[in-house]
Amino acid sequence: MNSDAVLAAFDRQLRQEAAPEGPGTRVERVGDVVRQVGAEHAWNGILWSDLREDTADAAIAAQVRHFASLGLEFEWKLYAHDRPADLAGRLRAAGFTPEPEETLLVARVQDLATDVRLPEGIRLLPVTDRAGVELVADVHEQVFDTDGSRIRQRLLDRLAEDPGSVDIVLAMAGDRPVCSARIEFHPGTDFASLWGGGTVTDWRGRGIYRALVAFRARIAAERGHRYLQVDASDESRPILQRLGFVPLGTTTPYICQP
């Protein structure tokens, strides 16, 4: 895989020319900034920017004012190769708070294993309704120690208004959900994205996470996508790299409260 070429395609297809992420959102280009705006529970923020040292501060201030006028928290999704080189410091100076750095990983779908090998006692359950989403939110809260209300509403919106844009799956131990994950599709691009993969503490280390990566890789292959993309935490990055994902850089969410 030509990493530089894939990174350029990622920037162009999923950042510069991004389609709205789910119903009720819109993507806007304002000068040298591409942003997504939607409901309070949607992901709101800056997808891409092409700023210079003499334009960066004014562009940042303009986005802060815009989202403040809407009363929305938003994220400036900063990639390591974004410019100017001191953009991170400028965001902090403007009141943004950085969250933990993630690694941008990409794999060619054809290079990934797609045979799903589940540990004994585990079955997969596709999520297609509110009951399934409630179980996903429950896993999300356990794994990431955060409120699941926003992801719950986002997934309900997707399933109600654009079900073909996402596949969601649960790993079940009997009636208990122990892992959840989803794959999101980006029509007209080479990419599909993996999100939300997480296993509850007492079921980790048994191969469930790997099995759900393979399950979603098979779906991506069936739908004709060339690449899978993940923003990986430090915990998931080693697993994904062993499976064939390649690091293309890092990304850090910078959060601005209204």
C-alpha cells in the first residue's frame, strides 16, 4: 500500500469533500475550513482546514463564534500533517481542550482476514432496532466509561432515516452484550470506517474484538470498498496493526465548549 497516496485520498475523499455524517447534518465549506453541523447529539466540528500562519487565528475565532451562536460543543479534528505546524498550540490558546491522541490506521480490505472466529459461547447479533441500540449504548458506557446518550440518539437516527449507511453488530454471551462495533460507509469513496469497537473487561483477550474486525472487513469487501479506516486508541492500535492495518499519522480531537 502506498501510504502517501492513500493519505492523500483520505484527506480528499473523507475530509475535503466529505458527505454529511448521517441524517440531519450538513457539511459546509467556509473559506479554507470544512465543517459539519447538525443537531446537539450529532458530531459537530471541523473536518479539514488549509490554514496559513497569517490566517489560522482568524479562522479559528470565526469557527468558535459560529458554533457558539448555535450553542453547540464542537470538535476540531486535528491531524499531525495539518498546517500550520503550530495549529495545536493556536487551538489551545483559543480555549480548546485536547483529548487523547489517536492513530489513523488504514488497511486494504483485500489484505484483511474475513473469516470470523468467535470464542465458545459467543454469537453475533445484528442491530436493527431500538432494543439493539440500547444494548450498544450499554456496552459503550461500560467500555469507555462515558454517557451513552449521544451515541444512542445518533444510531437511532441512522437506523430510522439512513439504515444503509451503517452496519452495527453486538457480540452476545447468552443474553448479555459483551462487545459492540459498527462500520460506516461513505458512498462515492474508496473508504469505509470502523467505529465503536470495544469489549467489556471480563471478556477481553479472547479474540472477540478481532472477530468483529473480520466481520466488518467482510461487509466492506462485499460492498466494494478498497480501504478500511480506524482512529485507533493506544489499546486497539497494536491489535489492528497485527491484523494488517498501517499507521498513516495521528489525530487529536480538540474540544470547544459553547
